[in-house]
Amino acid sequence: MPKRKLQAPSTSEAVEGINPDEKRVQCVFKSEDGETEGSPFELPTDITREKLQLVCDAVIPNEDKVPYAFFVNGVEIRETLAKAVGEEVLSLTEKSVEIVYQPQAVFRVRAVTRCTSSLEGHGDPVLYVSFSPSGRFLASGSSDSTVRFWDINTETPEFRCKGHQNWVLCLAWSPDGRKLASGCKGGKVCLWNPKTGKEISRPLTGHTDYVSSVAWKPLHLDPECRYLASSSKDRTVRIWDVVTFRSHMVISGHTAHISMVKWGGSDLIFTASHDRSIKVWRASDGVFCRNLDGHGHWVNTLALSTDYVMRTGAFDPADAKIVHEEVTDSGEELLKKAKVRYDAALAIGGSQGGTERLVSGSDDATMFLWKPSEGKKPVARMTGHQKPVNEVKFSPDSRLIASASFDKFVKLWNGFTGDFVATLRGHVSMVYQVAWSADSRLLVSSSKDSTLKVWKDKALLMDLPGHSDEVFAVDWSPDGQRVVSGGKDKVLKIWRA
């Protein structure tokens, strides 16, 4: 699409209220690819972010009215250009100031502010909570050995599912939202139908120690949602065929407990272990590809830049109606939608994107950013936490990474370079989990201090007390309407705007 060039006089016309006598500076817009948009032009140094959007719309065709975030030298312009860069710096510069623009989600998620329900039913602490890909169902797992489904419309208990004989440690929804997998301390994997609360089959057995995580094959690779991976303390990963209910493949090679498994969109499997390594495997035949080494202690957690788009599959969170609709599409139709969304997610960031990125967090208090399909050399080593990193999460647009640590802090990092962005201070004890809103503008964290905290623009937006003990688990629904939390007080709480 041809770009419209803009000279200084027409820039003033694009924004009402600009005083021609104000102090000005030469500027140029650049995309995330580094491509310059239009000719350099003058802008007042105190131009606001809102007026910068109007100027950008005049320079770059923006028929869809996409909102942008603006950055200079990696610093976001939140108020005025001068405040972001510094009046003194602007006065000394002889070159055009490069303003990098990043498209944001057109839709907006409202921050949750109040607890609308406290759901009792579990007899022991709630260890895991998760909304389905469409946001239509909600499930929880507990150390009382049960999985529970909850009606999100009436915010009441729906099904109590008994199949495990030990703590339920992890849950994962199939990308089509039709099945839920749960793994327990006893080594079993169970499959559940969310409409009936019934087991789909007998438990999947084979692990000889507890199941630490479960991960489905992405929808754009498996429209039937037939294959599921589980990792275990027994040092193996098992690939299950949930049609025949048999173990399809066993992957081994780690010398210690496997803490997490991820199934990537390029059909690679990633495993993190207490042997301090991350291993990359070819999912089609289980062949070992490479080691990702660097951590000095247990690797606790992994996140992929495409996690959110693979979790939500064919369901676009921009369309809130998905939460009320029955899935009627065929597997092939869902595959096509999921593939379009996955490819679009890879393209985010222009030249910085294009491939899946992986971030790892460790007990050594560090994180590494990798491009695991391209090689074993890390993109960045990320330091700053003082205690073990418990969880890492890419924002849905993959531009930011949030890390939760036992040092009481949440930290934000650049999702492409690994550069430090901000420390979110507010919790007074260990931070266990974080969850992003679908529009990537809000973040919620759960802590040992019995609170949830909502963050926006690198600052505390909302403190959510209410739990009477540690909050182990938190999730934000894909439609953006609800946050769910659970913890040591055995209660699920639903939070809404």
C-alpha cells in the first residue's frame, strides 16, 4: 500500500491546537521492521500521545483505526514526547527523532475491580484454575484429588469430577475447548467432558511418578485434538493418543525431574528439567534436536511467544460473543482459523518476529530468551530477580514478558530482545502466577500475601484483597470479562469489572 508523505505544514493541519510558535523537533515514524514512513517533519516537543496518534494516522493509512503505542529509544511515550525523551536531549539532537510505532489490539479489556462470587466446594487448597479457549467453561484442580467445573454465567458449582486419587497438579484444555486434561501427583492423566463432567475414558497410565504439566498439540497441526503430551518427575514425556487412549510415544533423555513441557506451533516439543537443561524434540518421531544450556539451577518454567494464540486456537478474543456460542465448526474449519491466527502472531514484530520465541525461568533467579527452532544460542540472558523465578508469560501480542518471582516482584521484559522494562512493586510476599488480559494492556498477579494485584502501564492499578490465605493460581478469561483465582483457603473467587 503506498505511503502518504507528509511535510511540516500539513502535520500542523493534522492536529488541531498545535501552536506554530511552540518548540519543535524533527521527527520521523518507523515501523517495528525499521522501515521509515514518510519524510521527516517537525512536531512540538510537548505533543501528547493522543495527538501523536492523529499525526500517525495522517502519515500512515490506517483505515481500521488501529491504536498505536509509540517509543523513542525503547522508551514509551505515555504523556508527551518531551517527558519520554527529555527536553534537554531533544534540544541537543541534530538528527531526526525516530518514533517507533507498534499496533495494539483494537478491542479493550476493562480492569477487574470487584469479587462477584466466592465459590466453595473443594475440600483442600486449589492448585490450578483455567478458562476454556472460548471462555465458555471454567475448571479447577485441587489437592482434594478432584477436578471441578463451574458455571460461569450463574457463577455456581456445576460438576465434581472424581478420577484421581492424589493431588491434581495441572490442567490443560484442548484447543477446540471440547476436552480437559488433568494430571496428578499419582502419575495419572484424566480426560473430561466439560458439558457432562464425565470422564471421556479410563485414566491414561504409564508415568511412574507425578505429572508436572500437560500440553495439547496445537489446533493448526491437529484439528482432531488427538495428541496430548505430559511431563513427569519420572524424567519422561509421554505423548498420548486420546482416540485410542494409549501411549503413542515416550520421550526420555533428561537426568532429573521434568518440570514443564510445551508443544510448539512448528511441531517441536520443549522440556524444562531440574537437570538445568532445556531440551528440544521433534514431535513427529521424538528425535532429540538440541540442548538449550545456560541455567545454573533447576529450570522451573517455560513460555512460548505463541502460547496465547495456540491456547485460544480458532477463537478470536476480539469477538466477545465466543463465550456464549457453541462450537459448531468442523475440525478443518477450526484448523484454518487457527492457522491464520498463528501465522499472524508469528508476524508480529516484523523483522524481530517471524519465528517462535521461548523464555525460560529458573531457581538461579535468571531467565533466558531463545529462538529454539533456529539454534541453541540464547537471544538474551535476563537478570534482575533475586530469588527463584516461578512463572513466565508472554503477553498475547508477544511484545512483553512478565515474570513472577519469590522475591515479591513481577518484572516486565521486552519480548523480542529480552531487555528489562520495569519492576512492578506492591506484593509483600512471593508471587506465584501472572495472567495477561487478551488485549495485552493489563496484567494480574497472585501471591502468598493473599492478594491479587492488577497492573497497567507498569504501575499498580488495583489491589484485590479477599482471599484469606495464599493465592496459588490465577487466570484471565479469553473474552476479558472475568478473572478467576484460587488458593490455600480452598475457595475460587471470580472477579469482574
